[in-house]
Amino acid sequence: MLFPLPGLASNGAALYAEHCAACHGATLEGQENWRVPNNDGSLPAPPHDDSGHTWHHADQMLHDYTRLGGQETLR
């Protein structure tokens, strides 16, 4: 279960604005050049639309990536 707290999913817009929008954009647009790796090999935040890539990942992988960070998840 990804959302163990009752009502947490209903707060999605507020949680996104607080924790995600700084990188993924207020309108889900992602960061510029999101397909080009940064100097450390990580990728900028992708958009959350059909042009991004998060839609094809399993929910658990996205949960772990968000909770633990990309480097920890990909080990």
C-alpha cells in the first residue's frame, strides 16, 4: 500500500505543490532538457505528461525513487 494514511491521496495537489513542483513544474512541464544527463549522470526532472517517462514505471519504483532518491533506488 503506497498511501497508508487515510485521506493522503486527496491532498495530492497540495503535496505536489509543496514537494514536487519546484522541479517538475507547477503545470507538470518538467525541467528544461530533461533528457540530457547532468554532470553527475542524473537526469533533470521529467514532465508528468505523455512526453515524460514516469508513466511506464511501476508504482513501487516511483514510490521508492521519491522516498529514497534516485541514486538509492537505482543501486
